[in-house]
Amino acid sequence: MSFNPIFKNCVILIKGAGDLASGVAYRLMRSGFAVVMTELPAPSMVRRTVSFGEVVYSGETKIEGITARRANTAQEAQELVEGGFIPVLVDPEARARQILRPQVLVDAIMAKVNTGTAMSDAPLVIALGPGFTAGNDCHAVIETNRGHWLGRVIYQGQAEPNTGRPGQVKGYTSDRVLRAPAAGKLIPLAQIGDVISQGQLVATVNGHEIRAPFDGVLRGLIHPNVELTAGLKVGDLDPRANRHHCFTISDKSLAIAGGVLEAILASEVVRLSSGVSFGSTPKL
């Protein structure tokens, strides 16, 4: 990917590299920004085929034409950025920001609480979902709940609280989520993208079975290296049974990414770093 010369001095650091974070990274890269991501040593993302954080396990992954590679240092991350890649650092506290000095920091960890992000972390700090207050610990919050407000930019206040229930798909909600029946490590007996029949054995955890509650396609499955606790989300079964959905970024991710892009372009940060005026936009 080549950078838009207007944005060449605007580095964006994204904390987290799961599916929502990756949708944001994809849209920003397609818009010409330089993007760096950070992750945990053993990320527990489920939709691994559309998560740049998969590079923590594989070293490299490609999502819809954009390639991410694991970086071991901030300097290596800078080199990968210059090569047109998205570097992913194992850096849970995003300490690389002290070297990279990003113009924008996006907290996309989706922990439902603030795990340590502050407005002082970058000239523009954007957070996804509940757990943050715009004007207090970040400059803007992006709504992540499905519905009328999905992807909206909030400049004062908070996003809607976490419902604890996934969005409804063909009448299915919580039963779309496969959870660990016990602590231990997952042994997969199916792969992401497989068409699954009701009752089919998908995986085991410490000898306990995980079976499909209905017919569908396995849209996500946690990596076998992750140490699981009982009840942890480990899989995603999609009743629409469209295999293509397993390998492409979701509508929700792209809507949220659009909100992030709006917040960036509406700020003074890009104008000051590029020297280009985009007209009358809100000040943060």
C-alpha cells in the first residue's frame, strides 16, 4: 500500500489487533495512513482470519489485500511501515508510542473498561466502545453497539453500555457464541470456514466437548495456544452459512472504522501534521 502524501507525517498507533481493530486498520491503510498495531503475547481473538493480531502466532497474515507482519522492535515497526506493511508489536502497554510518537492513538482493545489509555498518550486519542469517557480519558469515543448509533463519533460522554449479548443473526443471538466448557487448551476438530451441522463436534477443551447448536459456518475459533478459562468465548458460528464472510471484514467493523476515520479527519491533528486545511471541522 502507498501512503497518501497528505498523511505521510500522521502515524496511527492502534492498541489491539482483533477483528474490530483490524477493520479500523484496514480502512485507515486504504485511506493512505501509516498504521502500527500492538497486541498481547497470546491474544484471544476468535475471528482470526480477519484479525491482524494473528501474526503473533503466524508471523505474517493478509486480509483483503493488506499484509501485516510481526515486528520485534519499534525500529523494525518503522521499517515495515515504510515497506507498506502493518507491523504488529507484542506490546500490551503500547510503550512503543514513546519511540513512534504517533499523532493518533486508537484504543481498540474492546475490554469494556479502560486498561490504561490517557488523553496524554497522543495529540488525538480515540477509543472504541464502552469503558471510556470522551473529554476525560480520550478525545472521542466510537459507538460499537449495533443499531442506529453504530459508528457514531461521541465528543462528550460515553458509548452505550455493553449488553453482554451478540447481535441477532437469523434469530440467533447468544447461542452463536461457542464457549469453553472448562479451563485448559482448545483442541480444534474443525477449521474456520467449515460448514458445520447441528450437533457436530467442533472442538474439545480438557476432554469436554463443544458441539454446534445449529447448522452454520464456523466463522471464528480461538488459537490452540491460548490458555482458556471456563466460559471464555472460543468460537463463532454463523447461521447464514456464507463461507465468504469468514474471510472478509464485517459490516460492523467497517462502520466503526468509518467513525474513527471521521474523528481523525475532523481533528486539527491531521491539518497540523500535513499543513492542509480540510475546511470547517470541529475542534477537539
